[in-house]
Amino acid sequence: MRINELVENIDVDLHFNNKKQEGTGFDIADDLLFYMQNNDNVYRRHVYPQIIKHKAAMKGGKANHKLFGSAALEAYKAYTEEFPIRKLPADLPKDVQEKVCMELYKKCTEEFSTDKK
């Protein structure tokens, strides 16, 4: 008997919906952002150095959201090691990385611009 036959009368979707972050049931980008900001090791090693680089880039007028890309990738590696969920993709999807980078960029830019006032 196949699994499809077992659940054919029940409302179960066996195919992952790519729009819903590979079928995890939660937003990977939001969860990764929370993890990056609340895991001391990840924040200290990967996020904080990029924040300092972002601040320097803002002073030079060359700030870019892509600066946070390496921090997002390293944080995702640590995240998947700490939480080995099978439904998570092996590599960080580009759209999720872009969203994480943009959120960090917005937050840092907003904080640094309010510090000047």
C-alpha cells in the first residue's frame, strides 16, 4: 500500500508548497532573523561585524543590503545544525537570503540614522 492510498480520504497535502517556505509551515526568513539576533555566538561572530561594516559604508555613502549576505549564510548553516529539520532546504534559498538582508539593512539604517539626530 502506498502512502497516497493511506491519506487519500484525508485532507493532507503531500507536496510541498514553495510559496510557504518548502512546506515548513513557518517563515524561514523571520525565524532566521530571530535566530541571528538571539543566538549570542552567531550574532557575535557573523552579524555584529557586518553591522560595523554597514555603519562604515553608510559614512562613505556606499551602504548596500548585500553586505549582510555572508552573515545570513553563516547563520543559516548554524541554524540547520542546531535545528535539523528535514523539511528545511540544504542551502539558503536566494529569496530568503534577500529578505533577511533587506530586513537587517532596514533595521541598521534606521538605527544609525536616528543616532545622528
